[in-house]
Amino acid sequence: MLELRNVSLNLDGTNGAGKEILRNVNLKLERGKLYAITGPNGGGKTSLAKVIMGIYTPSEGQVLLDGEDITCLGITERAHRGIAYGFQQPPRFKGLLVEEIMKIARPNLDTVQLRGYLRDVGLCPEDYLDRDLGPGLSGGEIKRIEVAQLLARNAPVTILDEPEAGVDLWTIQKLISIITKRYKGNSQGIAIVITHNEQFLPVCDEIILLAEGSVQERGTPEQIWPLIRDDIVCKMKGQCGGSVYGVQ
Ligand SMILES: Nc1ncnc2c1ncn2[C@@H]1O[C@H](COP(=O)(O)OP(=O)(O)OP(=O)(O)O)[C@@H](O)[C@H]1O
Ligand SMILES: [Mg+2]
């Protein structure tokens, strides 16, 4: 189980003043489940992922993995404990090839498996294995390669930050299917997908709605999607002073 206990995060704002990014977040996430985190832009989703990965250290609170307090552990130690994070904006590594980064993700990967993971994300291995991970790859291509890496890695805790962002309409459904097939009901792992995609939400076991740095709602898609849909309608009509979740 991955647990966040009373996690708050303050970062420096533009004028140097402290800015509260996360406020008193409490979450317990179980193995075998696929979680969706959604919410307005700037609500704190990526920051929460970075707190779990150890990129940001919480100002208050604790992060626990299978009962062990990992709050003070760095990124590398957390990676060794099986936490993997796919960035919202994946870094580009000029000079590194697709085949090489896949083997870094999972060193004992054989050629058949490696090619299979690239096909899973809709990329033809023959065209991509020797491509450089520098600026020559498009946004959607680099995103798909990152998802392929995470599939290959098969970590006990996987966080995908908007895996569908920039991916074309012909491939999104394939990507959702492969992520769902891999992580839903997989008793070995916990998967968290940060998403704004309407097609992703219904296939997840639970939706966590994060807004203004706090967990506002949590439940099954049947429980949470109507609340989001009503809030979208309310915001569009400009009623109730707009959104109850503080959407600008
Ligand atoms: N390093 C930082 N320094 C200062 N402020 C930051 C930093 N990182 C994030 N923020 C601020 O924290 C808030 C939450 O950002 P975050 O990236 O977590 O949002 P998000 O929910 O992932 O949004 P989006 O849906 O647009 O990806 C934003 O107001 C953002 O400007
Ligand atoms: Mg984000």
C-alpha cells in the first residue's frame, strides 16, 4: 500500500513568497488498482506525483510504502523500492537511442519483448529502435516511448502523468486499453494515471479529484463522474459563481 498522511507542500512563488501547492492530502492506495487523478489545471496533480517520486519533499506529512516511511528518501532510493514516474513533459536525452533507454528501464529485456512494448504503444520497432531521444522526436512520439519504458519497467508503483497528452486520436484508445490491461487487477502493483481524458476515467477503479491542492472527491467512476459533469455544466452556465472546485 502507498499512503500519504497529511501531506502539505509549500514552494516558492514567483515573488519569492511561499505558495501552498498541496494542503493536508490523505490517501491510501492499494495494490491491484488503477487510480485516476484528475482536476483543474494547477490543482496540484503533478506536484503530488513529484512528492510520491521524491522530486519534491513535503513541507509536512509523510509518505509510506508498504508501511515504511519513505518521506526522507531521494529519487534513486524510491526508484530502487519500485516507484516509477512518467513525466508530464518527458525529458529528452540527446545522444541516447530508444533501444538504449528501453534497456535502462529493464536491463534484461530481450529483443522480442522490447519490440513488443513499442508495438503496444503503436510504434513500429523497425522505425524507432535506433532513433535518438533528442529534439528529433515529436511530442507524441516521445510520450509514447516513455509509456513503453514504464510498461517494460513493470514497477510496483507506476505513475503516468497525462500519458495520452499529445497522442493522436488514432492511438489514444489503444494506449488506454494497454494501460488498463496491464495495471487493472494486477495484484503486484499500484498504478496512478493523471489524466484530463474523458475516455480514461470510466475504465479506472477509482477517481481522485484534486483541486486547489486538496482531495475534493474520491470514489468509483459512477460516483465521481456525475459530480465532475455537473460542475462542468455549472461552470459553462456561469451558475453558482462557477465551479465548486475552484476552476478558473
Ligand atoms: N517548482 C514550482 N515552483 C513554484 N510553483 C510551482 C512549482 N511547481 C508547481 N507550481 C505551482 O503549483 C501549482 C500546481 O502545479 P501542478 O503542476 O502540480 O498542477 P497540475 O494539477 O499538474 O496542473 P496541470 O493539469 O496543468 O498539469 C500551480 O499553481 C503551479 O504553478
Ligand atoms: Mg500536471
